[in-house]
Amino acid sequence: MKKPTRLTIVAAFIASLTGTAFAAPETFIIDGNHTYPRFSYNHFGYSKQLSRFNKTTGKVTLDRQEKTGAVDITIDMKSVDTGSSLFNTHIQSEDFLDTTKYPTATFKSTKVRFDGDKPVAIDGNLTIKGITKPVTLTIESFLLMPHPMAKKDAIGANASTRIKRTDFNAGKYAPNVGDEVSIDIALEAIKE
């Protein structure tokens, strides 16, 4: 058996350092108690109505070294919360969300864009009522740090985009009830 040469030992040492120097992708599971997609729209010009969905699941994958990531979110459309049980039922009807036929909406990223070490935008596909459209979520804030209670790393972000109800076959009463809908997402996720 050959005795290892000094060059072989040095190469093996460098290879072992290289393997640990680069961070692997990390997966974060959505915290359903702190993740709420909210939406707002103009109501006949009288006011801006604000509602939210109370049940959201999914995960975020982040590779800080490579500056890549992925987001996969599912929203329970039956968890819509307008502040009125009567309107909750109305907005779940066929004219709007049609939650009997389409109980969930999804967002699946196609690209996460970074500025330095922080993600600043997420391109992806939003599916509502079986209709998929490309959207870009603009990230207004992002933080990754150890969670003081979970004792694991966690991420938090606020992101927003705008869509048209008519693009998703949910445009009843447009344009009197605003066709443009602002979506704001408060997201927290804990490392798997």
C-alpha cells in the first residue's frame, strides 16, 4: 500500500474545509400563527376594504451563500376573514373565490432576487380559482435571526404585490368594486 504524499494530505484537508465553508440550503416552515396574507380593494369609492386569510401553510428554502431561494405557499381560501360572517360567506361564493370548487390558492416561486445578502423580490406563479398568473412580490423587510422562543433560526418578511380580480375570474361588480387588489403578506417561518 502506498504511503500518502504530503500533496494528497493537503488536498484532502482543503477539500474537507471547502465542504464545510459553504452553507447548504436551509428550509423554514411557515408559522401559521404569524403568517397572514391580507388583501385590500376600493369599495364603490367609499372606502378601502381590508381583509385577510387566517390559515396559511408552506415553506421557504434559502441558500444564503448561493443567494438563491424558493417559496411554496398554500392559502386556505375558506379561512377568509372580512370581519363579517355574512360577507365571509358572500366572498366565498362562485362570483368571487368559489371556495367549494377551489378551496386553496397557491404561490410557487420561480426566482428569488437578492440585493447583497437580503432577498428583495420573489417572482412566481399565483394560482387562484385554478387560474395561474405570474406575479412579483416586492419584499419591504426581511430578517433572519435566532428565534428567542423556538431556539432555532427563523425568518420574517413583509412583501406585497397587486393583481386584478378579473384576471382570476373573480371580477363581479368591477370596476365599481375595485378590480385592482393589493396583497400584503406578513410571513414568519422557523427553521426545520
